Amino acid sequence: MLLHDKLKSYRLILASQSPRRRQLLSDAGIEYTLAPRFECEESFSADMPAVEVAEYLSRLKSEAYPEPLAEQDILLTADTVVIAANRVLGKPADREQAIAMISLLSGREHEVVTGVTLRTATRTHSFSVVSKVRFRTLDKEEIEYYVDQYRPYDKAGAYGIQEWIGYVGIEGLEGSFYNVMGLPVQKLYCELKDFIQ
């Protein structure tokens, strides 16, 4: 049975303000209800392994969801981080930080990790997906142009692979393109099918 047929007896609630996650779910034909915005303090221990941070934050968001879940509800939360030089890069606070982040990524490979949590009233399941992205060496002018034109302050690592910088700056990608956009759609599709068996 196709996932969208299985989901007909459920209400999938997307607890994310990311327009890219909304687009990716819609493009994959996965119907969902958008949760209202709610507060969640996204912090993690400094000694947590970098590759575990995104999944941990996705669980934190799930636990912070303020509404009780009905029997047929499935809550979906996600978090994406960029890991470069053993540092976890979240969203940049300002222009300076965005330029610094992209400068760190320039001319090297980094990892993009998206953690996803699925939760019902009685069960919770989390997973994460890692993609490797390699940027060519970018000119200072290219980095500043991208930050000033695209203002990537809502993106982990200060860039969107689907934007100008992805077209002109990315030399290679190993893994899921959509994971780098913010949601590993293929893995999510399979995990959701298993989750509602």
C-alpha cells in the first residue's frame, strides 16, 4: 500500500516553520497539518558527539510540543545541522556570522545531518541522515554577494543548496540532496511506512 493511502486514517502534524520542509513534504505527496509555532530552547551539551546533535534536537522539539496527541496523530519534528571542522553550525545570527560560516565551508567537505522524530500518543521513533557536501574555494566577493542577496539567516551553515551558492559553489555531494535542503524525504517515506504498520 502506498504511504499516502496508509496515512489517510492518521493526521500527520508537521511541527516546523521551515518553508523548505513544507515544500518537500507537499512535493512528495505527503499530506500534513502544520502545527502552530511554539517555543523550544534548542540547546545541547558541548560534549555531545556532533553527529548526534540534530536527532537530539528533533526529540527536544517533539517533547516541547504543547498539545496532547490524539490517538491517530503523528507528530513530525526535525532539525538540521552542518558539521565542519568538528564544529556544529546552526543558523547564523547576523551577516558577520553567515560570512564566517561560509568561509569555513569554502574549499572543504562538510557534513549535513538532519534528525527526525516521529511521535504518537504512545510511541516515539527518531532517526538521522548524513550527507557530505564539498564546496570549491569561494571568493570573498562571492560569499558576500550570496549573504547580501539571499540573507540565509534561517539556514543551518548559512546556505541553501537549492539557491545560487549551491549552483555555483558545490563541487560534489554524497548522499541525499533533500537531506541537505532540510528533510531526508526518501528515508522519511520508508520510516513512516514502517512506523504506521
